[in-house]
Amino acid sequence: MALPNYIFITGFMGSGKTTFGKKLATLLKYNHLDLDHWIEENENITIEKVFKNEGEKVFRKLETKYLKKIVKIKKSLVVSLGGGAVCFNDNLNIIKKNGILIYIKLSPLVLTNRIIKSKIKRPLLQNLNRKELLTEIKKLLLKRKKFYEQAHLIFKGSYLNPNNVTQLIHKHFTTNKSSSL
């Protein structure tokens, strides 16, 4: 059975969705698209400014708008989603109806360490000390868990390897069963 045109990558901020998405796209000979970057390019504004000037609600509408555009592109794409994209509007249904969803699962402590080291500004996690950041990540992960865990494939970050993922994607399409590693 052929792979779907769209492979979506979800996970919390700092889980490596874009880095992994690019590697997976190269391996599968797909194009890669980062939803946040695509929104920024098309709207000519940073995600940080959208949150600051317009609020999260406007940003979530933009995610949905561009997600609907993505599934009309007639190319094979690996799409790195924003950390909350699957949790709002009808995004999860759009994603699951049009492709395969992969969740990169990492512990709150690992995510905290990655976010602290990251140069990327995270609008939902700004101006927090380490302890506050860990607490906020735990809260957000708990809220998002029911969405993330609806993914077709779930990978713990420590097992994340494009070759393993490619094999499991093929297995998923031959057995049509969700997998976890």
C-alpha cells in the first residue's frame, strides 16, 4: 500500500518536530513544510507578534486556515505542526482524514531543558523561571494529552530515528494499526 501524501508531526514545543520532519521528508523524498513558518511567511508577521497583538484565538484560526490549504497541495509533504495545532478547532480531524499523524513524546523535564536552551521564542512560555516553566509544561501536556495520543504513531523522543519511523509508517499502512515506540 502506498504512503499517504501527508505525514503530520505533532508534539510539544521543543520536541524536535521541525528537525525530525526535515530528516523524515528527505528520507521519504517528500517536501517538508513547517506550519508556523508557513503562517509567518504568508501573513508577513511572526507568531510571537500574532500572539502579542492579536491573541492566541486569532493564531489558532490562522493555523486552521493554513492547515486547510496544506491538504489541498498536490505534493507529498511532511508537515511539522505547531505544538498546539492538533488541540484546536477541527484540526485533528482534518489531519487524520488527510494523512498520518506522528506524535513525538518527551518527558516534561526533557522539554524544559530543551526549551531553556532554545533560541526560539515561545509565546505561551515567556518570562518563566525553570521551576515555573516545568510546572507550565506539565499543565499544558496534561491538557493536550488526549489530542496528542490520538496520533497514528507515537514515538518517545529517545527512539526517534527516521529509519525506524519509516519502517513503522510502512507497517501501519500494511496492518492499519496504531503503533508506539
